[in-house]
Amino acid sequence: MGSAMPGYPGATGAGAAGAVSRRPVGGMVPRDRDGGLGSAIGTAVGFLVLIWVVFFIDQIVFLGDLRNFGVQPRDTAHWWGIFTAPLLHENLAHLMANSVPGALFAGLIALTSKRLFWQVTILVTVVGGGLTWLFGGINTVHIGASGLIYGWLAFLLVRGFVNRNISQITLGIILAFMYSGLIWGVLPTQMGVSWQMHLFGAFGGMWAALMFKRGRRVGV
């Protein structure tokens, strides 16, 4: 789902006046005020609109040249590709492969909290893209939202165990079965696929699960 293309140039009781702190009932993690179904749907749709609009602008206006704005390992002049790479895709098949899982995972995180979604996304982007920039192959360009997708999925798989939350663990197990085939994407088994973005994105997602804990107290 990610793409590494050689050859491109530069190539989350007190009295009436007091605060209340209590354990969530039944082990459920309370959603933040900015979470819920509306937040989930809005985030999923927003993700899709963004990557599709960028793709067609790239194809129609720039004739595909925006793909040079991906992660270019150890090229200090193009370090900012860490932040632009997730928006860019090599072709329509690449874009479509990332659309459904990306929208699903983004929506599931935003269901808890849109703020959490942005926290996880920023950390995954910086960690996944940054490590790809450090350890990716010279004269390659890494593009695609799959680094984010692997990070979001890793976060969803791990967070239930960190939060000790049964419903989140159950969701993680379901997703693990549904997307078990993605595990091969973190290995260098296919030419032209950025396994580095997949591997380091997943690492960023697991780190985010440890960093952004939920469910210890109401409002946290």
C-alpha cells in the first residue's frame, strides 16, 4: 500500500463544588466531547476527500510531478517530504488500496476523540516518515498514506491492552483477523513497495498507544 519509487529526482464523591474523579463503569473508556459517530464519519470522509483531491490535482495540474515531494531518504533539502508523502499516491490503484482501510482506521480513532486522532496522526507521521528518511534507500522516493494506515492500525491493535479495555481489545482482535495480510507489508518482499514506511509507521502507532492512554479517569 506504500510506494517506494527509485529514479525520481533527488530521488489521543466530591461535593457540588468539587471535581469528581472515578473509574469508568464496566471498564469502558469514556469518549471525549469531540468524539462520537459524527466525528468518526467526518474524519473518515475528510481523509478520503483530501487524498483524492490531492491525487487529481497532481495528475491533472502537475502531471504526476508532486510525487517528488515524498520522503527522500537522507536528502536534507527535502526533509519536509516527511509531512507531504502521506498525501501522494503513485497511481489510481495505489490510491484505491489505501482509501478504505485508511478511512476505516481514521474513523475508528476519531470515534473516541478527534483530538486523539490528530495526536496519533502527527506522531505516526513524524516517527514513520522520520525513520524512513533516516533508513530508507538512497535515491528512492517514498509516498502514500500506507505509513499512516499501518500506524493507525497498530494503535488500534495495541491501545486496548494499554488501556485494559475489553471493548478495545475485542475491536483490535477483529481488525487483526480482517487485516492479517498486512503483516507482510513490513517485510522487504515486494519490489517498489515501501516496507520501511509500513514498519516505521506501525512502530509510531504502537508508541502512540503508549503515549496517549485513555480510560484511567473520566476526562482523560
